[in-house]
Amino acid sequence: MKKNISIAALLIFCISVVSAQSANGKRDPVGKWKFEAPYAPEGFTAGTIDVGYADNKYTASMLFTTSGYSFNAEKVAIRNDSLFFNIWIEGTDVSVALKIEDKTKMTGNAVHYEGTVPLTLTKEEEQK
């Protein structure tokens, strides 16, 4: 009887560990994200970031809504539910670090030589 109780308790423990791991699974940043950066310089306060995955590597590009400028990111990496990349904007190296909060939200900062600009991203609905 004691053996059956121990086995049942072990089984319940294993199930709870597995379900907790799958609930905290790796978050996928791939898709089109609308971003807002209200403290960025004029022309760079809003736009989209397109994150892709092909050939076992991530890619990213930024399009600024008001200026129409588009830039491809370099050194795109995913680590611990965070997205990192560098981008050159008008001769300035900008390092972007974003925390993937959930399937529809990322928050983070863009750091350049003049300071830090907070970013908020929301995932755009996929068009079918």
C-alpha cells in the first residue's frame, strides 16, 4: 500500500514538473511587431520590427512609419526569452534588447551614444 502511494505521489510530481516546463516554454518572437518609442528623436518614434527565422538563424528589420526608413539588423540573437540585435541608423550603432513578455508583447530598450530609448512592441495579427 505504501509503495502505491509513493508511486502515485511521484507520478503527480512528474506531471506537475512537465506541465510547468511546457507552460514556460521558449517564446517565439517570429512575426511582425508594431513598436512605439515615444522618447526617440523625431521620425523614429514608431514603426514595425519584422523578425524572421530561416536557415537556423534569426533575422530582423526595422521600418520607421513617419520617415519611411528601413534598416536590416545585425547580430540577431535569442537568449533566455530575450531578443537582441544591432542596427545602424544614420551612421549610429544602436543596440536593441527586448524581453519577450508573452505571445503578443515585448518591452526593452534601444541604446545609442546619446542615451537609452524605451521600446514597447505589440504583435500584429497575421493576415490570412
